[in-house]
Amino acid sequence: MSYITFDYQCTNCDNTAPNMMVRRELMNNVECDQCGALMKRLPAGPITTFKFGDRSALKSKKAVSLRD
């Protein structure tokens, strides 16, 4: 039994549920809290986060400065 997070929007009353944790088996059968209609799963956003100044970038900067 594993859980996954999705954003859902109701097609009936436009209620949105961001970051809702649901069971993986039930991710297509989520009901709205307000009207009881089935909710539509919204497209997933990007999972990549860019970190400026991460360790790999710092290591490459040090390597470049040592070569100069």
C-alpha cells in the first residue's frame, strides 16, 4: 500500500485539491469533498529543481580555478 500526491480539480464545481495524498490504486477514482463528483487529475509539474551553487558546480569551479 503506497501513497502518491497529485493535484485534482472537480469538473462539476471547480474545487481544487493541491498535493492530495491518495493510494496508488485509487488515484483515478477521487471524489470531490464538496459535491461528491469524480475529480480530474491535473498534469504533473516538473520534478526537477535547480540548485545554483550545488556541490558539483562548486567542485568544477575549484577545478577550473586550479587549472588557471
